Amino acid sequence: MVPLVMFHPNATAMVKDPATVVPRYESEQGEAQFHSDDGVMSIAQRFLFILERCELVAARSCMEWEPDFLPQVAPLLHKPVVPCGLLPPTPEGVHGEEENAAVRWLDAQPPGSVLYVVLGSEAPLPMEKVRELALGLELAGTRFLWALKKPGGVANDGGELLPAGFLERTRGEGLVTMGWVPQISILGHGSVGAFLTHCGASSLMEGLLFGRPLVMLPFFGDQMPNARLMEGKKVGLQVPRDEDDGSFDRHGVASAVRAVMVDEETRSVYVANALKAQGIVADKELHERYIDDFVEQLRSHTADGSSTGAA
């Protein structure tokens, strides 16, 4: 039997919250992850295979983060669940990337005025959705720094991928970069006022480490329950989606960005709650205690005669 499996998604991905409505497209996508047409186990199937055979589950979470949901996971899995804390990155070296062009551009922007946009590298958006997102950012009228994942065959400047004239119309107010950017340095920069993210667990921790309110556009896996958790905490707002297919349009992007970046009444709520979340995410001593407790749990587990190993 495998003694340990690391459980990354938050507890809300497994525990049904009666106050939370899961949209149809997310339910259908979740069901599809457990099917494979080529006879090879899907990632979701492999995860469940290991989960069923492990003796102990390590969760990237903590009671301070999910006090209502985390205690329900162990009874659901019928095995011990040990929280490891949120495993946030360290903010050290935030100002060590001054030579990066994106950081230099931020240096010239007013404090808290820029929306940082990045949707990860695992699943680049289709071209038509990149253009809707671009037009939504333009409609919102806020400054933005967009770290855009370039699909294969697209020119380095993004001219083929973005709407005609977009770069010219937003010149001075926005910057699109398709190269590497120092994300921690950017999120920690004083000019950044919010973070448009896909809500992957690591990206969430990086944004909230600096108390950035969120505009959320999740696509798969734990991103969607992560986004619902953040919306429940009033840390940010999701871009409106079609209930059936999960599509979004420029108007939905613009409305969400304005609510988080421009509207004083709603922005004040999101900023205040993002700072509350920062108090948990940035608490280094808290997360070190969780790691220490986790190590003690492993020592106790092996001392009881269990085998060693990890998955």
C-alpha cells in the first residue's frame, strides 16, 4: 500500500457546499476527466487509483484557510488527512529583476493602477478567446500588463494573435509580453492593483502573498473550485461565463475588471478581503508550524510500523 499521497486541490473540490452552485460546463468537464478513449488512464483516474491505495493524505491547505471544508475531507476519504499549510512562495528578491522590461514598464505607472494578466502556460487560450480577452481589457479602460502565452506559429509581437489595431490603441496604457516575466517581482510591485488569474493554486498563493484582489478566469481542474472559494471570501470576482459551454465575452471581462479595479465601492471590498487573505498566506510562522506537524505525523506513522515512501 502506498503510504502517502499529496493532495493539492482545496477541500471544496471534494466537499459539496449547498450554498455553491457548480455550473453545468464544470460538472460535464469533471465527468469527462474520468474517461479515456485510448485505453490509457487519465490523470484523474491515476489520482483516484493512488488515493484509494494510500494510507495518509497530505493536503495543501490549513484550518485558517478552509475551516468549514477541511475537517470534512478525512471522513469523506476514510483515511487521515494532514494539512501541510499553503506552501506559499517567499517574497524575497521581489526587487531583484529591475532589468526586466516588464518591471521597468511598471516603474513608470501610477501606484495600484495596473491589472496583471496571466493565465498560465499549461493550456493556452484559443485564438478567438485571446481576442475576446484583449477586447475586454480594452473596454475596461484600465492599465494592464499581460504575460501572454504564445501558441506555436505566432509572431513574437503577438500581432497575429491579438485583434487588429489592439497594440496601437492600447499603447502607453497596456503592455503585452510573450517572453518570460518575473511573476513574484511583478505581483509585489507597487504599481500592480489586481491580478487576473486562472486560479491555479500556486498562482493564487503568489497573488495573495501581496494582497492583490483577483479577477478570475478558471478553466479546468482545481482552478474552478479555487475560484469559487475566493469568490466566497470576496477576494475577487469571476468573469461571467455561459452556463452550458463555459464561454466568455469581452463585455463580461470588462465588467469584472471594472468591478475589481475601477468601481470604488466594490474594489474597496475586494482589496480589504485580499489583505485579510494576505494575513494568512504571508504568515511564515503559521505555515512552518504546519510543516513541522506534518513531519511529526510522518514520523509517528512510520513508528507505528508502516512502510515508507511517497507518491
